[in-house]
Amino acid sequence: MGGAEPADPMRFTVLGPVRAWRGVTELPLGARQQRCVLAVLLLRGGTTVSVEELVDALWGDRPPPSALGTVRTYAYRLRRVLGHGTLGPDAGGYRIVTAPGHLDSAECERLAAEAARHRAAGRTGEALTALRQALALWRGEALPGLPGPYAERQRVRWSERRLELLEARLEAELDLGRHDRITGELAELADEHPMRERVSQLWMLALYRAGRQAEALDAYAAARRTLVAELGVEPGPELRELHCRILAADPALALPTDSADLVAAPPHSFGEPADAPPAEPAPPPAPRQLPSRSADFVGRQAETAALRETLLAPDATPVVAVCGLGGVGKTELAVHLAHSLAPRFPDGQLYADLHGEDGRPVPPEEVLGSFLRAFGLAREALPTGLTERSLLLRSVLAGRKVLLVLDNARDARQVRPLLPGAPGSAVLVTSRARLASLTTARSTELGVLAPAEALRLFTGIVGEDRVRAEETAARELMAACGHLPLAIRIVGARLVNRPYWTLAGLLDRLADDRRRLDVLRTGDLAVESTFRLGYDRLAPAQARAFRLLAVPATPDLPVDAVAAVLDLPRHAAEDLAESLADASMLETPAPERYRFHPLLRDFARGLGADRTGALDRLVHHYRTATAAALGPTAARRAGLHAPDVSGAPGPVRTGHRGIAELIVQCAGEPDPGPDLRPVGELLLGAALLCESGQAARELARAANALLPAVRQRRDHCGEARVRLALGRLLLEAGSAAPALAELLRARELCGTHDLPGALHAHIHAALGACHAHSGRHEDAITCFTAAADIRRGLGDPAGAAVESLGLAGALAGLGRFDDAERVAAAARTVCHQHADTDGEALAGNALGRIARERADHARAAGHHSAAPGPDCETAHDLLAVIGASEAGTPPWLSRTPRQDAGGAV
């Protein structure tokens, strides 16, 4: 960059970060110390600065040995960037000459001088305009981050200068009768500068003129306390005089009816009349557009505190997006918060419902027009284009403190043109969708009310007496509403309008999930209408997924199950589910798990979907996963149809409760409904994997629901399978007698209807386990022998060997340990010959248990150690044996799921 004079004039800023432009191109100014050299030259106003002065500016009285060379290097680099015509050597130093209006600090002082001339001439409006323009030049603290004593002194100097201009601007606002618009700003300023008496004077006068005499006196008392406590001095004479005049209600302090008196008032006159030219027209009042807030707003303390902190962030333009399900209370929270923050945004509060009355989103240019007219711009003066209107709103909001509430936004594209560009204002957005692409926004997801908060809201609507009379029904009513604020308000309104209704009676009306949404409507309020607004915004693929995922009655669905219901690859199903969660039409209680709010599920089910197909696919998914968990051999011996578990979806990722709910749902579907054969297989597989009494009871409830359905279809094989599963579950839950009855009926069905041999063998083995559990070892021997014989007849010698392990356990139960050991050893040999490692491991452990019962611990340890496979951890098995013995339970009754699947005990 040679010595030629650049064609475009240079522009510089120091009232904020030190920056330079040539035309529209910002120039690289280098490291912080190099920028500091530039700042010194700029702030010296075109005079020459010696190298020694620059050294002193950078390092003070402790310069490094290379200081002179370093400064010359910085100057050389700056000359290459700025051009020799801008920065040049002069009489042993350097200087920069800037064009008028091209250095913000010089322009600020020019505008300040212009404002002073206008004030002296009584042109208060023009003075205010110049002061606003001067203050708008600041972009934060002057020279931020620059090192050295000179930069530090300049930061202090310009901070004080900015405060002086701010006081002058507020005084002009006050003289123009705008006290209502600046009380909040003055309160904030007085809080930041409690020992600045001029600020206290302006604040007191603004409060007094706003009719808040008591608050004005409180402001004086607070200022005096601070001065006495911090400095040990009383307030100055001007502040004391103002205090006395407020006490006396001096009429001269009131805003004169003739505004000419105001604009002619000299500084510090506090309203004393004087001659002046005619006043300018009064500005439009600051917009106050917030809707009324609910008197019964409850809860949300944590969300309110976090949002408040963000919206009041200094030196920023905070944008907060509150998202959540329709009816969850987003608008109510936003309006409540906006009212509480209104004093902190004295220049106005703007509100727009971005969801139009016709159901379509309001175009942003229409909202911009409304906002601009609120600040006094005539309709015919507004530009027509979106970009031009957006730029004009940013200009109007610059230098003002305005809170914008944008309610019911559809997406980020609708919001983005409405955002301010300069610090001071703040934006509060509500939306059903997560506005992830609005990168400047901080998002808060709003959930339903906590049960106690829901009851407080309800009590505030219907009254304490009514709730106290039926407190249990009230809590159940809140749960039936899903703790959704809109639903609670609707049921509350219905009860208020029908004082003869009981809470329990209304609860009964809500019990039918097919009519629940019909009950949740009153007047123009309806939960269903609110949900439909969200549904109508979905794309066709999203809408299909929304309807299908509501079909299963399971508490939630893991992502693999979502893929099964939607009949899509896993990644595509996950993308769809996440998009529904982003639209607040689905919840994500944990990673890769999805669920509906109960009322939203009712709405989705009312839309209709292929229920049978969805349930068949989900049952197939869980049946395949269950078979994979059991292993191919155990699944085959249990009679479960698992055509190929090599590509199975992995472990069962839902709890027994979810499977139980699915089975109950399938059993209750009207004809033709889902295929119940795989449902019965799923039940049996889940029963074989069941490892707790609670899970057994849940699955037994499902089995009792499925049993009449398969009997109605005259599915004898299905009935035997369900009774087998029910018998095993009842035995697991400790109900041996009912378990025996179910298993005997299952065996009877096998004999009467010539059912598959594998099922017959499984039932015999389960009967053997039931007899052994009750101490009927002779009957157990008979059953296990029959099971082994059937397996052998099916051409499964290894399966017969596994069943004979139950026989060994029954023999041990009779004290016939030699016979038991011989049977178990033979079983181990057969399993080894047929490469059945699971069976061989079970046999080895059975031998270990028998040795343990005979107090031969060395042989027991040897058997356990030699047993192959993952079921044979020596320490674990020995501890299990010891624990079973101490509990009085014969150790050979300890079983694993794989043993259960094969029928062995």
C-alpha cells in the first residue's frame, strides 16, 4: 500500500472497539498495542504526538528497552494499512488528520456542542435530537481491552462524558414533558450511580411530575443515605432545595401548561418559567400494547427468574424464545413477565399475535407496519418492502428501551425481520416450535404445571371450599387434565358456571378417553382446537407419523419401536420423531425415547390411523427382540416363532409394563384386530425373561386380558400358550395354587387338541417346576420325565437332556443325590456331544449345586469352574447357592431365563 492518497476517506471509531474503514471495507489494525498507538493519534485531534509520548502512553514509567523501536514498528505497520496520506511523520513524531464527521469521538463532541447551542436558543427538541445522535455513536465502552495508562485514562474520561450527555438528554426529555417515559431509565441510572446527585435530581423531578410525590421523597432519602454512608457528606444545595420544594408541593415544579415555558427553562431550573419560542408538537405516547395479565397466574418461578435475567442483560439485545405444547401457558407466562419488566423498558412495550385470526401466520411486514405506526409514523409514510420496514424499525428502536413480545410465532423466518439491531431493547417470543435456526435466541421449553401448582391454579378458579370438600377428586381431576393449564382453566370455568356439579361427577365425564376432549371445551376455549393448530402446521409425513405413534398404549416408545410402528428405517424414523418433538407435538423424556402428552394422544387417536398395522408391526418388533434376548435355541424350544434373530433390533428397550400395556391393548381391539398368535408369543417370551414379582404381576394382568380374546377366536394353541405364560408368571409372583390350575388346563388343551410337541414339553416342564416349588417332588419327576420324552421324540436329544436337569433337581429334592448326579452327568455328556454349550453349562452348574448340597464344596467349585458359557461364573453361582441354602430354598430351584425357556429347573 504505497504512498498514494487513497480515493475513499477513512472512517474511525474509538467510542467502542478501535476500528477503521476505507469506504465499506474494514481494515486490519493489528495487535492491541498497535491499536492503542492509533487511538492516541486519533484522540489528539490532528496534533503531532512524539515517539516518547507514545511510549509513555503504552507503558507509562516502565517501558521495555525496545520501546522506541516497537513504537516505530507499529507506526510503520499502520502507515502501510492506512496510507501515508492519512498517517505521516511530523517533527519527530506522528499525526493523523481525519475528515470532518469521520471520527466518532470528534463527531460526538460536535453534536454535543450543537445541542448546547440549541438549548441556549430554546430549541429543546433539536437539542434532544442532537444528544440522541451523539449517544448513538457509542458501541460499548471506549477503547475496550487496550493496554496502557493512556487507554485507561481515556476510558474513564469518555465514560464520564457519556454520562454527562445522558444526563443532558434526560433533562431535555424532562423539559419536553416526557417524564412518564424516562422514570424507569432514571431509576436504573440512579441504581448504577447512587452518588451522582444530578441523576437523583432528575429522577426525583420525573417522579414528582408523574404524580409520585412519595416515591420522589423516597428517592431523596435513598440518595442522602448513600452519600452519608459512603462519603460522610450531606447532599449538595441543589438536591436539598429540590427536596424542600417537593415537600412544599411547589407549583413551579409542575409541568407548565404552556410548553413554551418548558423549552425556555435554563439548565437546572427545575421548571421555573421563562420566555421561549413556541413548542414543538407533543410526541406520541410510548406504546403500551401488552394484553392484560391473568390474576391467577401461578408457578413458573424458575422459568421466570431465568427469563428475567436474560432479558435484562446489559449492553445486549436479548432474544428469548419460550416454546412448548399448545395450551401449556406460554402466552400467559410471557404477558406476566412482560408486565413485571415494563418499568425497565420505559420507551414502550410492543405486542403482536403472529398467528392470524384466519389461521394463517401474520406476514412480518404487516407486524412491522403496526409497530412503526405505534411510534407515530403515518401509514402513508411507511415503506412497502419487508427489508425497508425492518431497517426502519431498527432505526426507530435505536437508542430506545423497548420490550417486544412476539406471541405464537410459526418459525424463525417470521421472527427475524422483527428483531431490533441495537442494544437497549429486548424480545420475548412464544412458539410451539423450537426456533433452533434463530441462533441469537435463548430457548426455554415450557412443560406442564407441577401437580401442586396445577391444584393452586384450579383452587384459584373454583374456590377453596369446593376443593377442600373433594380434595382427592380435585387431584385426580388435575391428573386427568394432564396438568395442562388450558385444560385446567376449562374445567374450572365449567364448574364455576355449574355450581351444582361435583368434581367427582366431572371426573367421571373425563374418564372416557374417546369423549375427553369434548368435555374439555367451554365457549371459544377448547383443548382440541389448540392442538389442531399445531397439527395443521405439520407436513404430510409428520402428520402420518403423529397419528401412527399415538396408536400404541405403551407409556413411551424407544426409537427402534418408533421405526417399527412407522415401518421406516431407523434413521428416517428418528428424524421424523425429532421433528415432531421440535414442533412440541411429541415429548422426549430421555434420549431416543418418545411419548405423548395424554391429551395430545387422545387428539391424535381421534384423527384415525391404521391401528391394526401399527400394532402388528410393534408386536413383531418386540417379539423378535424378545426371542433375540432368549437366544435362538431357547426361543425354539419355547415354541416361539423367531424366523431370523440375527438381524434383531437388539435388547428389549421397553419395560415389562410397556409390553403388558401393548398386550392388553391388542386383546381389547375390536375384530378383526391384530393377529393374536404373535401377541401370545410375545407374552410367553416376556414371561421367560421376567425376573421380578412386580413385572410378573403386570404381565399376569396382561395374560388375563389376552386369555378371553384368544378363547373367543377358538385358538386352542394360543390359549395353551397364554395359560402356560400365566402359570409361570403366577408362580414367579408366589401364587403356586392358581399357577398349577392354569398349567393343568394348558396340559389338558395339549392332550385334547394335539398341539405342537414343543409347547407340550414346555408345559410339562413348567408343571414340574410348580410341583417342585410346592415340595411335590414325585409329581415333579413325572412331569420332567414326560417333558424329556417329548423332546426326545421331537429329535432334540440336547433339549431332552436340558429337561432332565429338572428331573435331577427333583431327585435331589427327595435326597436321592446319587441318582440326581447320574442324571445331570448324563445330561452334560449329551449336551457336549451335540455342541449345546448353554445346556452343557446348565448341567455343570446343576452338578455343582448337587455337590454343594452334599457339602462337597471342592467338587462344587470344580463343576462351576469347568462349566462353559456365560451362565457359569463360579463366584456368582456359589454365592447364589449359599444364599438359597440360607433362605431355606433348595439350590436346584434357582433358575435363569435361559433355563426357564428350556423348561429346566
